Amino acid sequence: MKRGLLYSIAMLAALLMTFATAQAKTQFVTIGTGGITGVYYPTGGAIAKMVNKKKKEYGIRATVESTGGSVFNVNAVMNGDLEFGIVQSDRQYQAWHGLAEWKDKGPQKDLRSVFSIHPESVTLVAAVDSGIRTIKDLKGKKVNIGNPGSGQRQNAIDALTAVGIDYKKDLQAENVKASEAPGLLQDGRIDAFFYTVGHPSGAIKEATSGARKVRFVSITGPEIDKMLAKFPYYAKSVIPVEMYPGAQNDKDVPTFGVKATLVTSAKVPDEVVYAITKEVFDNFDDFKKLHPAYSTLTRESMLEGLTAPIHPGAMKYYKEAGLMK
């Protein structure tokens, strides 16, 4: 009896050790994205799905987390709460150089680039009945500039400042997430909102498909050109109106934009970053098909717009693939 009991206990201990060893071999990584109606969330999901298909080979289990956006993602990656985060290229630049939200914290020297993804346009959507036709018409209006911790908020502030609008004094500024803005616009609670996003976007489709008619407002002019010259991470961009048949525009709308980038920490193991990079680039054609915002991607363009040093794990793949020397 005792011998049988001891045998059973030994077998149970062995099984538990085997299970613990298997768990120890699996590395769990989380990718911080943004709101579920933006492009960041499905992008993170696509990357995670690719890696999880080979979890036995890599020993990696990737999950996706909806977050407050770029600033949150950078900080969470730096704190070790996230292994990866999708952030706007301007936010990557500011974090690396210790600017904007990182002015007090200083340069985030453990920040590392992995690759850039799709272009994102600073999109200004306004209700037709608000009378807003130019960005300067926002004075005195109720405008959502984005929640604290989002990349779009600083883009909106930069654009407003460039044309002489103080968002604290000259606007009735709202500070909600981009995913909430279309509903507020359609309910008549705001007149316009900014959203830095890849197109097409679910949130923008929601805004342009409601009973209240809306239009895209161009963000151009000599003041904006000066801003683009001042900030190297900005570039001219265009909103394709054919993607939004409900919008009251008859041609594409000029604006400016940034790029979405995947970042990580210097502390994340090389083999993890290598696996993520390899799966996206080895399955590049399939990745491009996952969202219309990726239609203009090339392998080479995915190495542009990066400010922080490229993580050694990603660099190993790029050298193997002949993308870098």
C-alpha cells in the first residue's frame, strides 16, 4: 500500500515537473496596440497570429492588448509591462530624444526599433453643419484632440499651434479616445475630431456613415509646410475619399502624417525579437493582405521612419535577408 502510494506521488511529481518545464520553455509576450476600431489592434493581432502558428518551434506565445496608444505603449514597454508596442514614428522620436511627455523622464535609451508598418494620416473630420471648412475654422468649436497618452493628441496640438490656435484657450477641447469620437460627432456633442490613423479605419467609417453629414478637412498651407520642415518625423499625406462614400468630399484630401512602428526594449531577448521579425517578413505577402492600410508596404519601407536603434534580434534577420549590411 505504502509502495503504491509512494509510486503515485513520484509519478505526480514527475508530471508536475514536466508541465513546469514546458511552461518555463514557453515565453509569453504581449503586444500593446490601441483602440479596437483603429489599425493598431488588427496589426498586433496579425503579428501574434503568425508567431503563434509556430509556437512549438519558437516557444513563444503572443497575445494582444488594446491600450491607450503610443505614449502608453512606450512607457509600458520601458517598464516591462509589455514586450512590444505599436507607436507612431513621432512618438518613437520624442521618447528616444527625451521630448514631449518624456521631457522630465529624459531619453528612453532602452527603446529599440523592430520595424515600421503602415503610413498614418492626421485626419480631421468635421460636421458639415458646423461650418468648418479649414483647420482655422476650429476656433471656438468643440473639438476632440485625443486622449492623453495617444499619439494623435500631439499631432493635433502641433497642427493647431502651427496655424495659431491655442487648444487650451481657443477651443472647447475634448480629450476622449478616438473610438468614442464618431459617436460624439453624430450625437451633436462635438463639431470635429482629429484621428491619426491608417486608412480605411473603422472609426472613420462610423463617423462618415451616420445621419449627420461630415467632411474631411484638409490640413495644408504655408504654416503647415513650416511645421513639416521643423519636425523630421512628419511628411505630407493624403486621405483617400473613395474609401468613405458617406463623406461629403469629391476628391482626396491633403494632410500630413507619420508611420506606425513596432518597438521593443533592449531587455527583450534577441531570439524573441528575431522570431517576430522573421515571421512578418517571411510571410510578407500574406501580411500585406491582412488590411488595406498595408497596400503600399514594401520590405524596404518597413525599415524607414525608425529613430531608436534597431534591436539586435531584428538586425540579425535583416542581415540574413540582405536588407541591411
